Amino acid sequence: MALATRTDRRPSFARTVWDSTVGKKTVMAVSGLIMLLYLVVHMIGNLKIFFGAGEFNHYAHWLRTVGEPFMHYEWTLWLVRIVLVVAVVAHATSAYQLSRRDIRARPSKYVHKKARASYATRTMRWGGIILGLFIVWHILDLTTGTVHPGFRPGHPYQNVVDTFSTWYGNVIYIVAVLALGLHVRHGFWSAAQTLGAGSRTRDRVLKTIANVLALLLTAGFIAVPVGVMTGVVS
């Protein structure tokens, strides 16, 4: 008599976590915080442009030599890029799947409208789409130079000045940064709640931190195109 073979397998722990709503929200929170840390560092680096071409170009070169001689030229930079790509993909995928799950769970019609939500909450999804499209544009503009006429490899200062010397470069960048500010304001708060950092005593502090982070990032990033437009950076 042949023994019956068992074909059903229990899903792995990672799969079980990913399939759960809590798991997807946790992935969103952690990946969002990784990107937020990068944005803070990136903004500080961008502000070096106000110290002149030499300082800014030296900073851009330093990014490619971090870790030498242990790390080869640009290895650290590529490692950061890979981590960011993974974070962006994980964040976007979990956000999309949570959105689809939320839509499927809604009744066809509401008897009462939802309580009024903040502007940032209502625009999180559109803000995410805007930021996703901007990331693609930003890479093609200032990294590969694909959409940047006159792009000069190895001259980041001049490339930035060229970009923000055009009306469309300023519009695209500023709109994206404003969307980023709203996204960070709501996203930081949501991440804190998801990771269990929120409480009655800490909620006010977390909201304040979210507002300050959003304001600083918005002002810091917008300062660069404004500096070019006003002639402070030229």
C-alpha cells in the first residue's frame, strides 16, 4: 500500500508577514524611514552648493570615493543606490497593495461620509505617484543627463545651475518638493503609529517632529532652485 504524499506546504514566516495588513504597513514604515534618512542627508549635501562650485563639486566627488581603499571607487555610492531602490520598490508595492485591499473592503456606498481628513492624508496616493515620476525625471536630468541638454559629466554644480535656469526645471522640482513635504508630514506620523511609537503622551511630540521635518526638507530643497533664480547661486 503506497503512502500518501503530503503536497500542501505551510507558507514561510516571511510570506505570512508580507501577506498580512500589519506586515505590509510595517514594510511601508521601515522603507519610508530609510528614504527619509536619505532625504535628510541629501538635503544637507545639496545645501553645499551655496559654498561655491569648488565645494559642491568636491562633495560630489567625495560621494564616489567614500570607503576607499577598502571599498572600490563608487562601490559605496552604488550600495546606497541599491538600498534606496529596494526601499522605493518595497514602499510603492506595499502602498499599492494596501490601497487595493482597502478599496475591496469598502462597501459600494457610504451612508455617511468619512470625517474630514487633512490635505496631506487625502493626497498621499497622488503625492506618491508625483514623487515616483519625479524620481525618474531627476535621475534622467542630473544623473544620466538623458533629458538635460548640455549635460556635463563630472560638473554637478554647473548641471544644477543649468537645470534651475529653466522655468520647467523649477516647476517640476518645486511641485515635487511640495508633494514631498506633505508626504513626509503624514508618512512620518503613520510610520510612528505602525511601529508602536505613538501614545497619548508622545503623540504631540511626534506630530511636532513630523511638521518640523516636513518644513525643513521642503525649505532646504526649495532653497537651491530659489538660489539659482535669484542669482545667489550662479
